[in-house]
Amino acid sequence: MPEILIANSSGSVVGTHSVAAQTAPVRSLAGAARANWVWLVGAAFLTAAIIHLETFDNDEVNQSIKEWGDAARFLGGDQFGATLESVIPSSEEWDFDDRDAFDAFVQKLNAEIGALAEALNANKEALTAVRDHFNASIDALVGALVPILIAVIAAVALQAFPATAPLAQAIGVAGLTATAAILGLIFTDIGALFSTVASAFRGNSQYNFVSDSRPGWATGDADPDIQDIKIDWVQDPGFYRA
């Protein structure tokens, strides 16, 4: 059953939020509402819509949120920068003319790594917003439909008497109309949400690489002319003999 894991600040799971559990009352009441003959088709349609909404996989979304957050943290939490600094020679070890060009290159690379971390974090926040908004929409759906279905079920007995049968039919029609309108609003809202998030993912160009973390990024495409470093490897033993 898809569910949202609720964790405290230390990361320990303290509860769950299940989409199927939230919609269970609607599914049960929809079945009972079929006793109102107007709802014979409407209940099936409502149940199918609810089942479709329950296909939203919170576990998969939560895993994606975690992975985006981990990637952003690993890149943006000074881990990459600290590792890079640990392997770059100090100014005392390397003070040749090409050192300034190399330092500028590393500075630009760090800036782009930071931009990538921001993009990853933006994706995490977008998915988190999707999850929260989707489940808030489900809560709103349940809150609106439960009273309608209860009214439809309450009118079932009125069908048995000729004098009140038209009233039962009217209640069924009104309930079915309201339910269709609510479902339409919910699906429209969720569709717009996913479209917005898809645009946000495609809009990550604001955090993009600018393809200049390499020799040749300087103004006018001038190569900073970082010089090759010649390394004399250890020689054969005879080389060191006096």
C-alpha cells in the first residue's frame, strides 16, 4: 500500500500517511451508495477514479526526494570542495606562471558544482511540493465527498415509497453531479501541479553548466595556456650511482 513515511528531525520514522487509507471511507461509502439506483453507474465511476488516484506511489516519490537531497548534500556540503582542496598543490608547492590560470579554472569549476547542487536541491523541493500537494488534495477530496455519499445513502430508504422516490432520485442526481464536479476540480488541480513541476524540472537551466570549466573559457575564447607539467619518474638504480 503506497504510504508516506513521517520522520522526526533525527530521521526516525514515527508514523505513516497512506493514500489508500485516506480514500478508504470514500470507497466504502461509494459501494453503499449504489443502493440508490441513480448511483449504480456513478459509484463505479467514482471508485475507478479513487483507485487511479491511489496509484500515486509515495514510496517511490519519497525515495526520489531522498536521492535528490543526498546528491545535493554531497555536492553542496563542502564534501566535493574539501576533497578537491586536499589534492590541489599548495602555492608553495606550485608557484609557476600557470598557477593563476589554474586557480581561476578551479574557481569556475567550484561555482558550477555549486550550481549543480542548487539544481539538485530545487528538484528535491519540487518533488516534496508535489507529494504534499497531492495528499492535501486527497484529504480535500475525502472531506468533500463523504458528506455527499452519506446523504445519498440516507436517501436510499426514500426510494421504497412512491411519495418520496422523486426526492431520493433528486438527491442521487445532485450528489452525482457534485461528485463529478469535485472529481473534475481535483484532477484538473493535480494535472496542473504535475505540469508545473515538469516545467520546473525543464527550467533547471538557471542552474546550468556554462561549458567553460575547461581551458578556453576565458574572454574571447583565449586559452589560458596552462602548461604541461613534466614529471621525471624514478630512474633505474644505475642513474643514482656516483
